[in-house]
Amino acid sequence: MKNTNKKTILTLLIVIAMMVISVSTAFAASAAVSVSGGTVNKGNTITVTVKYSGATYGSVAADINYDKSYLQFQSCSTTSGGGNGKITVSMVGANESSLSCTVKFKALKAGSTSVRVDTVEAYNMDGEELSAASKSSSITIKDPSTAASSNANLASLKVSAGTLSPAFSANTTSYKVNVANSVTSCTLSVKTADSKATYKISGSSSLAVGNNVRKVTVTAENGATKTYTITIVRAAKSSSDGGNNSQGGGDKEENKRPDQFEVKVGDKTYLICENYDSKDIPQGFTMTVADFGEYEIPVFKDAELKYTVALLEDKATGDDNWFFYNEESDAFEQKTSLSAKEIIEYEEMILKGTDSPSGDNKTDATEKMLFIALGGTLLLLFVAVLLLQFKIMKSRKRDLE
């Protein structure tokens, strides 16, 4: 009886290990997705191209999500269905290295919007499923009429370290900030003068010794743009700071700071994203910095400071995904990456929870987000255990007979 139990436990462990290996293998093959954007005048038509590459394709089905208040679906070059903010397209290949389709939209009003592609299913010619992260692209709609605001000014611009020189003025677009060598990061806080204007921040919040250029590009309601440039100068380490300048080289190690941080999550290589679009930041999260080894990286925390997420770019495909970040271990959680669709679901739950004085709804929403990310893996394990138990019972029944 003891030997039977040992065999049962060993068999269970083997099956679970094989299942984990098979799941990893199933998701090892990935597809690269790209989606075009651009600029269009209000009332005109813009063509968006969705392309899948990086594999040998048999078929692809994808949801194309758009803001129906900005864009109106007109036509698609392949089989499609739906509308009202989301259309589903189907593409079929015959051992082709890429599949693509074009979708036409009418621009309804001025402003900044985006089109996001979520892969429903993708298969290669051998019938193997391919994984593909969500991909989006921005569209700027201009209004040449005088009705739309052309105000692309900032109402405020603040830095987390140092002082702007000259002092902020909406009409001044170039600034300089001097910081000490001990300052390793500097985040920007901005607000647009017009509530209908949007902004993008580029450049790294982590500082190397010397000049670090960051830019804030504001897009007005009518599509006009203005760019504010902030040059943050981090001082070199002096001998009084404990630096070794005997060779006259200054702080050489500081100057070796990488332009991009590469991280490994599972068997994939990702880049830590340091540039963000105001409309893509998850609702309820705010930007801050976290220690990553000897450097600092931009991350986002929820209002209760319970969760930390970071945006990572797949180095092979260019796809972006949000990952939970563990600051104590400098680790990004592989099995809890969030797609754009899941981030939106979380945003909706956060908004529904804002009416609760106690904040209980908000906490529930956060927990639901975790179930979204972890549920699939737990379900697979549960099914595997049930199948194994059924097999063991069947075997014992045969032995008794």
C-alpha cells in the first residue's frame, strides 16, 4: 500500500512537471505584431495597417479596439465583423511569413487617440498556437477649423530634484536643471493648460553623469504640438565625495550607465520602458522610481502603495506588457504580466470602486486583477490533477476485477 502511494505521488509530480514543460513549450513560439498610426484631419479617412510577422502563418484572428468617439469604422481589406468600438478580423495564410490587413476609419473629432490590436488566436502551418502580446499605435486628429483649441501649452512643469532655470513659463520651451552627483533620478510632473490637450514624456528618469535630455510634447485639441526640452545636468563625483580621480578620468563607472536596461523574464529578454504616453498610464497608478540594482527605474504604484508595476518591451517583437515588480528581489513576475486589455479591466474596476468611502471596492478590484493574471495557470494545474486521479481510480478498479 505504501509503495502504491509513493508511485501515485511520483506519478503526480511527473505529470505536473511535464505539464509545466508543455505549457512553456506551447508559449515559446511567438508572433510579432505591428499596427500603424499617423495624423489625419477631422472628417478625413485614415488607413490603419495591422501586420503579423516573425513566424510561418496559417491563420490569425484579432480584435481591433478603437475609441468610437474619435474614429468610425469604414471598411476592412479582409473578413471582419463587429463595430461600435471593436471589430474582429480574420486573416488566412498558406505557409506565409507574414499576414496583414488594412482597416479604414473616419476621423470624427480632433485630439489624440489610439488603435489597439489584441490577438484572439494565431496558428502556424503546423496548427501550433502562437502567442502575441497586444500592440497599439497612436493617431493624431487635427481640426483645421477655428472651433478646436490650438492651446498646446503646459500650465505647470515640475522636477523632483533641482530647480528649473529659467523659472517655468508656458512660452519658454527650453530649461536646464543642475543636480548633485548623489541624485540618480529625476521625474517630471506636468499639467496641460487645456484639459483637452494630451502629452508625452520621453527620455530616461535615471540620470547618467553629464547631460540628460527629457522632452514633453503637448498635443492641442486641434492637433497642434509644442515640445518642452529639459536638460538635467548631473555633476561628476569629486575627490571629496570619495571618488578616485588619480587618472584624471572622473567617474568612469557612472558614465558606463546603459542607455537601456535589459531584464530576463523566463526565457525572454525585455527592455525596461522609460517613455510614457499620458493616456496609456493605468488609471489609479502614479509614476515613481524604484531601486534596480545600483540604479533607479521608473515604476507605477497604486494609490494604496500595495502593488508596483513596470512596463517592459519584448526585445524580439517590440510588444509592451505591464509586469508586477518585486523591489526586494529586483524581479519581474513572469506569470502576472498584464496585457493592455487586463489593464483596462483593472481601470474600469478602479473607477467603479471610487464611490466607496471605505475603499473596500478598490481593494476587491485589485484582488480581481490578480485573479485575471494567475487564474489560467491554476486552472491548468487543477485539470491535470483531476485527470490523474481519474486515471488512478480506473487502474485500481481494473486491479480489483
